[in-house]
Amino acid sequence: MSDVIVAPETRDLDDLCARLTGWLEERLPQAEGLALANFAYPRGAGQSHETILFDACWHEGGAARHQGCVVRIRPGRFTVFPDTLFDEQYRVMRVLHEGGWVKVAEPLWIEHDPAVLGAPFFVMKKVAGRVPVSIPPYARTGWVAEASSDQRRRMWDGAVRQLAAIQHVPLDRVQFLAGPPHARDGLAQEWDKYTRFVAWLEADGAPSGFTRILRRGLDRLEAQWPRHQPEGLVWGDARMGNMMFDEQFDVAAVMDWEQPSLGGALHDLAWFTVICETMHGASQLPPPLPGMGTRAQTIALWEAVSGKSAEGLAWYEDFVHLKMSCTAVRLGMLRGTYMMDEASMAKRLRVEPG
């Protein structure tokens, strides 16, 4: 089964080429004969933002120049999250790139005027590599499933090290990610984001059975509030499916920073371990993909590289299940079909259904 285009929206790529050519000519005044080509949507990934790859060629000072690029467009009708942190994702990528803490694509320009493409957008450099796609799941088919145990081990090791490296980013460099006055950072910020997410779903007409279960999930988590709340930057969608790997199975780029926050170190680790369990197998068993680390190995490596304790991670993993359930309900509303029923969601959140 080949990878499929999963972009939330698509457009006429010839029209996009014409619009972007004129826009880039203003940003590359020394470029002669600027030509854009090879426009394409990524396959098997990119469900929340319209993301399009292209190549730019021109002459400058008598020399031929070539640059692979990616344009990422702010969501319109297909808005998955209540907070569309579009400027923030561009700014955090600039901080990470300039500081060298995490491997990210270099952001080049951002455009706030919706008149150019119908919505704000930004352009970044294209990174060469392969992405472990979600559709179809990379653990079942494709280059990851076909790789050797040693190659997958290298991939897992690099991914966890990049995940942990996020915790080396000085928080004073990303204070623009602070939340509202009552929940500026730490767990309070992430908790506020998802309590508002549930309220947003309710207000927008989500099925009442789902929102009742989400409310019960919030109540259960609040009653078991964690003692350990280490500070730290949150990536937001921490998984190997949002990383790009080169031919040596090393991380080439960490992608999709659309939901960053100052919410604390354990949110990303918990998201990563939950996704790994979903993709690779139950945490209490050896993973079915030889080479991929177990939950315990992931935690140990993350702690060693980040310098932070993962004490109480299970609560954050339960919170991840609630976060993912919010996203699943929203995607179901947008697509008109739901991936789970009320009983399945209640089981996931460990609350009573109905």
C-alpha cells in the first residue's frame, strides 16, 4: 500500500506556483530568472496544516542557485485545535534553529497578509530525508518495517535524544509561548489548554456522549493531580512520525511545532511513550519491531540526556490519552466520521461510559 495524501485541504498547485513566485521575487531582489517547480503534498503525514513542498531555482551574481522549500499555510475551515499558534510555531522554530538545541528546518520567511494565499503562511528550507508516516502505519509497512534491527535502534536512539534535547532550551528564550495570566506556564498552562479544548468541543456541537466522557476524564485526572511537575518546553506532538531521518537513520529534522507551550518536561515524553506503545506494541512486552526501545529504555535514555526525572510519568500518559481523545473528537467533527465509540473512549480514559 503506497502512502496517501492526508492534507486537510488542497489547492491548485499551478496557481500556488504563480502566487509564490511573485511573492518570493520581492524577498529575493538579487535573484534573476526565479522559477519554482516540483510542487507536491507530502504523503502519509501532515493532517493538521496544509504543507506543500517545492523547489526554487534562480541565478544570482552569475551563479546558479537552488533551494528546496516547504510552505506551511495557516488552517482555515479545517482547524483542529482551539489555539491556532501559527506565529508561535514559526518563532519557536527560529529559536531552536538559531540556538542549535534541536534539529529543525530553517524558517526563512513568514507572511501575515492573507491576500497572498488566502491565509497567513511561512516558508522554510526543505530537509532531505524520510518520514515514518502514520498512514499507513510505519510499523506495518514501508522503509521502517523493512529496516534492520540495528537501523531501527539507531533511529529510536536518535529520536529519544532529540526529544530530550528539547529540555535544554532556555525558557527565557521562548517566553512568547506563555499562556493567559492564570495559566502562564507549567502544568497549569497545558491543563488550561485542554479544559478549554473540551469546552470548545461542547460549544461547537460535539456529540454529548463524548464530551461527558471527556469531562469525567478531566475530573479523574484533577483528583489525582501529580506532585512532580518539572518545567520545560513542550513540542506538542512528540512522536517519530513527526521526525525526518536520513539514509543513515539519524534524525534530520524535528517537525510540526503547531502546539508548543511552556507546560513542562513530561508532556512530550508521555506523548512519545504512548505513541510508541500504539505503534510498536504494549509497554510491558518486548516491542514487535526489533531494535525499537521499550518504554523503560526510552525513559532511562530521556532522563540521562535531559537531566530531568520522569517520576510520575503515568499521570502524564493518562493526560495524553485525554488530549488525543479531544483531537479525535475534533477530527471526527471535521470529517463527519468518528474513529472510536463512547465505550472505547471511556475505557481509554478509565471512566464510566454513558
